[in-house]
Amino acid sequence: MSANPNLFGHLAVHYKLVTADQLAEATRRQAKDEQPRPLGEYLVEIGGGKLSITPKALDGCVFVATRSRLQCHCRRAGSRT
């Protein structure tokens, strides 16, 4: 099992913090930037639509994504013994 590099975006949409369209727009902006920033920064900037993520909600989503990745890493490490 490998960590999902898109986990943060999937969680943000799943928990209805942003729409799929907002996530797609943020991903496009990130890909176009010469010096890309974390995806969450673009999502906070976009806001103003049907849904908008707040910095506090962003922190919660990052926490869940990080925790999930750590759990995945620990399961993989445990299976190697």
C-alpha cells in the first residue's frame, strides 16, 4: 500500500471544504506557477465560491492527511518484519 499524494485534495472535497471545481482550479494554478506553493494556499485564495476553505479548516485537513500517511507508513514498515 502506498501513500496517496493527492490525499489532501481528496479529503478537502470529501469533507466538503472545497468543491471538485475549486480543487481542479487550485491544481491548475499550482502547476502553472514557477515556484509552486502548497495546494492549500491556492484553495484559500480561491474561496468566494460555493464553498471556501478557511485557514483553520485547512490545518485540520492537513492534520488528517498527515496522520493517514503516517499510519500507512507504519503499516508498511510493520509488514517488513
